[in-house]
Amino acid sequence: ISSLNPEESKELGLFLQWGAEYIEKNFSPKKIYTVIISEKVPHIHFHLVPRYSDDVTSMDYLKLALSGELRQ
């Protein structure tokens, strides 16, 4: 992320905002987690992960969601 220029940083922020607004409007989750993975390769990988219950939260929830093991 530190290698992004100001315009690229702004664009990333707008993508994240648009995605979170879309999820909130159409799915009404309790929370939305944002996960950004940036390595020394020319791309940024991110997830917007909605959470609908309080059964599992925080990193435990993200681990299940991102591994495909989450059962709703």
C-alpha cells in the first residue's frame, strides 16, 4: 500500500466505500470486516466480509469466512 500514489490510494478508498455501502444497503449485516493483503507484488487483494450474527466474531470469524468454512 505504501507504493500507491495519492490517486491510487483515493481510488482504493472509493472502491472499499462503494463495496461496504452496497453490502450494507442490500444485506444489512451487523458488521463488515475489511481485509487487505498487500505483498511485494504489483496488486492489492482485499475482502469485504459481512457478519450477520454474534456467534463467532473477530479473527475467529474471519478465519472461518476466508477459508470457506463458515456456515450461516
